[in-house]
Amino acid sequence: MAKEKIPTTPAILALKAKGANFALHTYTYEEHGGTRVSSQKLGVDERCVIKTLVMEDETAKPLIILMHGDKEVSTKALARTLGVKSIKPCKPEIAHKHTGYMVGGTSPFGVRKPMMIYMEKTIADLPEILINAGSRGLLAKMPSSELVRILQPREVSVAI
């Protein structure tokens, strides 16, 4: 049986450059399957699979918000927290322009353009997380403390 070829992504290179403690896990990607599919295929709690969402404020300033797979982001609460008028998800082509990643394969590591990174604060309470490693069907498993150490995200409470 042939050994699976794992792509070298900017996210993986960024993790290695920071000396991150992580392991890669692959699964068969399904269009619009999201964290529900990846958690089922990898046999993990969906809450531990972290979504990387690219959003923008009313001035089109981009940001990244990290959220539990089983939760959604309250854009109203996030806008209030950030002191802006509104927050909305970026269109896929705009998110790609900011990050260099395709939707479904967006990682907060190794993004093309520096952006503020926000994280639902309860993510830090998880012993381990899985987060996209820069390609559809490729997740990096790591202690949540590594995510915090490397990205230094601002903690928010905006889950619904």
C-alpha cells in the first residue's frame, strides 16, 4: 500500500518554524461537510475541532475568529466586543486573497496577510484540539496551549 502524500502547506511550515508540538491527521474531505464530517471521520468530539473563520468589519478590515466546531459565531456579539458597527463572513474569494487558503482548508497559521486573531475563550480549556493545517482534509492535532502560544489570539465570548 502506497504511503499517503501529505502536502507541505504554509501552515505546516509555520508550525515547524515555531517548534510546535503537533501531529497531522487526514480524512476524506466532503464539500460543505464542515467539522461534523471531520469529527466523525476522525472519531473525535466536534467541540474539539476548531473552525478558522475569516470575517471582516464594515470597513472590510479582515480578521480571523477561531470557534468550536459545534458552535457558531454571534457576529453581533463579536462586533460589540470589537467596538465596530458590524462583522460579516468574508466571501470565499476574499478570504482566499487574505489567507492564501481555500475555504474548507483555511488555517490560522501561515496566512498570507497579518490579521488580528480572536478565539472563543473556552477553546483554551480543551486539553487537545484539531485545527486545519492548510489543506482540505488535513488537520493538525495539538494541545490548545500550543495554539495560544503560537498565535497569541485575543480571547472573546461570542459562541452561540
